[in-house]
Amino acid sequence: MKNGTYVRKSDQKSLLRYKCPACKVTLSETFFSIDYRFRKRSINQTTFKTLCSGVSQRRCAFLVDIKPIGIARRVVRFGNCAAFNLEAYRNSRPKATIVQIDEMESFEHTKCKPLTMPIAVEQGTRKILSLRVGSIAAKGKLAAISRAKYGKRNCQRKACLEAVLKDLSSCFLANGIIKSDESNHYPKPVAEAFPEAKHLRYKGQRACISGQGELKKGGFDPIFTLNHSYAMFRDNIKTLSRRTWCTCKRPDRLQALMFLYAWFHNLWLERKNRPVHLDWAIITN
């Protein structure tokens, strides 16, 4: 029930306050908004677009004239909002018939601590349907160095891939087509999640110089939609760019940034019908 009004100090706006008759807790009408308790609300949409346009968090803080901690807090809040919107989008859209799945790799602070990032993209529309971030063990010459310096790493590759496939259950036809490369990590989880689906595997191709190394060199690429999306992730998220000093320090924050860009990417593809604007309420429109 209504419990009076109050004037917000940051912009002198009059807002309603409510009180729960059962537990007597009071809250304002902004409690469920994306800018709850943020002082500089006018920079939120600029921050959202800047972070998804190849700008680092520190440079974004400089451009909007706030402290870096203010951007870090917005990454967490905005990432949760984007993840929620992606889930609602999967549950409300027509089911996809062809989906491409693969893993992109990055690292946490050092190449001795690699990360896996499985992503599912709908072929044709290029919409991002699901993604995850998880740790994996170092490979090759770095494996022994990684174990000596950081101990044995928990491999989350299988759990992340299963989480992505679980997300697809609400937006992918059970007898549809799933495309991937010839990695041995995919056949079993795909068969368990979608036993009626057709799994097409293609041999990986050599990377070209352009496209952050994600686009392939010469000839027809059967999973071009996915590789093109990977190239856009690397180009528009500063942490994922090749040869950058803006490395990831926390995998959970990287996942928040990737959810943020995924939602930005989908909005950008629909920009004629929807504004490129981040809000909890956008999924109900």
C-alpha cells in the first residue's frame, strides 16, 4: 500500500513510497528499476553503449566523469539485467531450427589460467541465445607452469556447455539442426540434451588476420554466423580483444560483460523495431 512520498536528493524528483502490510517493510517505486540507488542516472544508457563498443571500464569512467568503482557496480547490475532479458527473450520467441555452438577462449589475468566461453547463436538471424564463462586447465607448454604456480584448475567446460544446452531447450526445436566444429567435447552433451536433433560437425579452418583471428581464411565457412559473432565479441568487449592489457581479473565480471554485449547485440539487430536501450521493462513491451 502507498506510504507517502519523498524527494530524491540526486535529481529532486518526487517519488512514491510503499509499505508491505504483512512485514511492515517500506520501499520506493524505484526499488525494481535498473538505476536503484545510483546517483548519476543520466549516464546509465551511455555507459551501457560505451561498454559494448570496445571501451575499457576505466576509460568509460573517464568519459562519463565518475570513479571506476561506479562503472564496476553498473557492470554487475547491468549484466544481471541483460541475463534476465536474454532468458525472457528465449522463453517468448519462436523456436529456432538451426543453431550454431562453439567455444571461444580467453584467460583470467594470465594465459596460465584460461577460460572457456561456449556461445549459442541462431543461424540466419545472428541472435545470441545463450552463453557461459568457466575455467579450464592450461594446455601445451603452459600446462606444467600453470600447475606449478596456481595448482590444479577446476575444469568447468562440461558444466558450461550443459548450461548453454539447457537454455536452448526453451527456444530450439527438439528435432532441429545443431552445427559445431569437430571437437570431441560436443557429441555426448548434445546427444543427451537433444536426442532427436541432427548434429552436424565441420572441420575447423585456419584463422585469418582480420576479425580478431575468429574469421576463417578462404573458402566457405559453414559456421560463419558463429565465427562472425565471436569476432564482434572480441572487437566490442575490450577485455576480449587480442593483444590488450585490459585483461580479465574476475570470470564472473567477464560473464556479466558478455551478457551485456549479447543483449546489446540482439537489440542492435532489431534497432528499427526496438531502441538500443537497457532496462528491466524492455522485455515486457
